[in-house]
Amino acid sequence: MSGSDQRQNGNLKKVLSLFVLLVTSSCATYYQSNFTFNQEFESGQIDKAFETLQKHSAQANGKKEFLYLVNNGLVLSMMGRYEDSNTFFEKAFLFGEDYRINYLNEAASYLTNPNFTSYKGEDHEHLLLLYYKAMNYLKMNNIDDALVECRRLNIRLQQLTDRYKSKNKYEEDAFIHVLMGLTYEVDKDYNNAFIAYRNALRIYKDDYQLMFDVAAPKQLKTDLLRTAWLSGLKDEFEAYKDSLKMPDYVYQPTEGGELIFFWHNGLSPVKAEWGVNFTITHSGNWVYFSNPQLGLNFPFDMAGHSAQQRNGLARLEVFRVAFPKYIERPDYYSQASITADGNNLPLQLLEDVNKIAFKCLQERMGLEFSKALLRVALKKLEEYEIRKQDRTLGSLVGVFNALTERADTRNWQTLPHDISYCRVPLKEGQTTLTFTVKNSTGKSVDHTFTYNIKKGQTLFHTFSSLETSFPNYGYSRNY
């Protein structure tokens, strides 16, 4: 080896050593790397959490741009700054619309890990950001702009349906259809509200009950019958009374107004990392990565690669590959109710965000496996080629490859674990109600709210319980 080559390799070794140190110091999960913000958010210190977000404003133009935007949007919504919140949610929506693959970063991710690419957001995260945006408008009594978000939601739902064709897939969202129905109903567009409620009922029956063990809320059934009646759909009204086993239902207009109360309970799961050991077997030009315990077997065609590369890959025998996984943060509170004017009304589950998150990850695990195995194979081929020239440098590259084998642990972690709701009839004028949350041991906490309502008015309210049974610092707040 010439002196020039030795100097070049020496410099490369120094660069790799420095990079190894950088990688070693940055191997925390996304949750851990944002611990201060998470601690403040979970303890209900929303103002401080917002301040911490602003200290990381550089993320607005980085690989965590989507998460920076939606976290700002959610926190500002909880602070009652609805217009500012929607500014961030609109940017997050446009990010999803304009997302383009950076092929340079994509290539780098195959030589390092997927954190080199921009986080584009999970399917359900893009739907929920529009839910928050529409809810902000509803709280501001801006029905026209809320309807715009409903139309956007409808397009997003159609995109999901077009993307997934196989059975038992998360391709439709019942909760989002309920939100659309509520918004149309406030606008007195009872026919479109009926269609949205009917779609939601079908999805709960055909998909949600099977995949997430979430049945259609009784309130939804009542809403469906009411909007059928108000739309003049008498045949549909009678048919649904029969199929829903509600023969005694009679439409009765409210004397005053109504409150639609949403309960954001707990916190969504966080992504972590897990590893799988794979063995390598050969058959002609094909290389098979397999794990018998998990029943996994992924073939790669090595035709076109040199015999040395194929033999080098064979020497790997066993190696570890990193994949993302979700860790649930179980609810602390298990039920809630509202007491108003002597009536006690239970909150009814609409959306299990936790289960949907797990489902979304499960649906793409085949792609995650194949990408991760290709990433490791490319790393190891590179290492083998370098070892032939310089064993020390090859060993250093091997250490670098091992340290950079990381899973993508990014996700929108300030979302609730699940969402429930209740439609509360209120008398005209001032009314005080009590919202009660209860845990599995029967311990309960009461919160009181006072509303001034006009005849025919519909108000929207959200309440966030940040407590979980997962070790954190949460408590309830009214947002």
C-alpha cells in the first residue's frame, strides 16, 4: 500500500472513529431524546412544554419537521390558542401533501439507519391532525372552515381505501366519519350528516369490532335515526329502527341547545426498538435470511454480485437486525360520565388510538423487515470489501455498522390513548355540569364546568386526562 493510500485510510479511520462516538451518543429513542418536553407535557405543564418546543425550532426544517409541527399544534390547542394551533396543523397537513422522498437521505439510511430520512407520519396521525384542526374551528364556531377540514378528511379516507386492498386492513376510520357527521349536523346539512353516520356505523360493524374490539356507540345509533328523520328519509328511518333494535325511538327536538363533549383519555403508545437474530442459508444465487422461532424467511437474489461478495455474506451466519415496536401506555382512568340537570350520561368510546397505532405498524412490518435486512446486507458487503484491503479498517467499519443499526422510534406521542364522547342536552341559559372520571379501583375525580347556551346552539368541548398506568407524571387538565 502506498504512503498516499495509508494516509487516506488513516484519515478515514479517524472520521469513522468520530462518527462512532457521535452515533453512540445519539442512540436514544425519540421519546428519550425529548424527555424534558415529554416530562413537562405529561405533568400538565403545558406552557413550559410549549416553551421547550420553541427551543427546538430548528426541527421545523429538519427530519422531525412533521412531529415538531403537530406537537406545536396540539399543545397550542390545549392552551386555547386555536388559530395559532391551526397554523401549525395546516403546515403539517401541507407537509403530508407535499412529502417527497429525499433519495440521498434514503440511500444513506441503507448504510446507517432509517432515522436519516424525514419522518413522514403514520396514516392515523395524518387523520388525527385534521380532527384537531376541525375541532379548533368548531370551538371557535367557525363551521365553514370546519367543513373544509371534513372534505379534506374525506379525501384522506379515500386515499387510505385506495392504498389498501386486502382484508382486515385499517383503511377506513369510523371516528372520523362521526366527526364529519357532527359537523354537517351543526351546519343543518342533515342528509350529509346521515350519510357520514351511516358510514361510521358500517365501519364499526365491519372493521372496528373485529380489529379493535370497539363497537358502535349507542349515541351514534341515535344520531343516525335523528338525521334520517330530519332528512325526510322515512323508509331508512324505519329500516334502521328495526335493524338497530330501537323500535321505541321517537325524534324529540331539544328545548335548549347541546354540548358535544370529547374526552381525550391517557396517552398514545411510544415507539421503541427490538432486535431479531437472523441466520443465512444459500441456494444457488439466492440468499435466505430466516428466523425459525418467528417463522420469518426473506429471500434475496444475489445474481449479479461477485462470488466473493456471496461468499462474504455467507460468513455472516448470524446477525441482529433492529425493528421498531410500540409500547402501550395503559389508561389510568377506565370510564367517565357527565351529570347535568339530574341526568347521568356515560362517555362512549369512539376511537382506540392505541390499537390503531399498533395496527398501522403491524400492517407494514413486512416492508420494515425487508428494508432492514437489505440495509444489514449492504452494510456487511461493504464491510467485507474493506476487510480485504485493510483488516483494521474493516473491523472499525464493522463496529460502525453495529452501532448504526437502529430502528426508527419516531411517532406522534402527545396523542391520546383513546377518545370518547357524549352528547349532552342543555337548557337555554346558564348550566353547570359535573364531569367524573373513574379508575379501575373505583377512585373518582370530579370536574365542574359552566356553560351559557342559546336556543339551538351546539357547543364543543374537549377534556384531556394525561394520567396513564405507565410511569410518567400526568394529571387531568381541561382543554
